[in-house]
Amino acid sequence: MATEPLSSYLKNRKDIDFVFHSTACWRGYLGTWEIRDRKLFLIDFKGWLKGHNEVDLSYLFPEKNEVFADWFNEKIRIPHGKMLKYVHLGYESVFEKDLILNFKKGVLINEEIQDNTS
């Protein structure tokens, strides 16, 4: 997945400041997502605060096992196939195809396959 659905939620949470735990994850957190009945859910979370204190989903959403991502009004890009071009920067590498999922208020409204081979 070449998108970070939680970032738009965290922009409004100035009280939260994750720090990188590893150079493999500069944003300081990992989320596990699931699409169920055309709705996007955050089903697992691990983040790191100053002092490398690890927190889980309950840090962001107390008393919840999963969270419907009703704040998410963007596209998720899921690369498929062989890598055609490597770019050492975020999610800029190009793959044969991308599955593009378009969400409005956390609900999948359409999807398309983008062919990057031409």
C-alpha cells in the first residue's frame, strides 16, 4: 500500500507526536488496514513516542478494537506486478499496475486499475 490513510487524521491531532523507531519507518507508526463491506477500518496500530515508548490502537482511540476511518477522503494506491522504476523516496517507485481505491468518508466509492507499462 503506497498511501498513509492515518496521516489525514493525525494532521488534526496536534497533541500527538510520533518519533521514528527505525530508519525503515520515519513516520513513527505502523497501521494495519482492512476493507470490509466497502468501508475502511484501522484494525491494528503500533506507534512510538519520545523515549521510544510503544503505544497501540487504544492510544489514539481508547476502548476500540478497530476504527472506521470516516475521516478518510482520499485515494489508496496499491502497487502490483514487477517494479519498473525504483525511486529511493517514499512511494515514488513505479510498478506495472496500480490498484486505485477512491474513498469518501471512509467508504469505497470506486476503484480502477492503472496500467503503468506504456
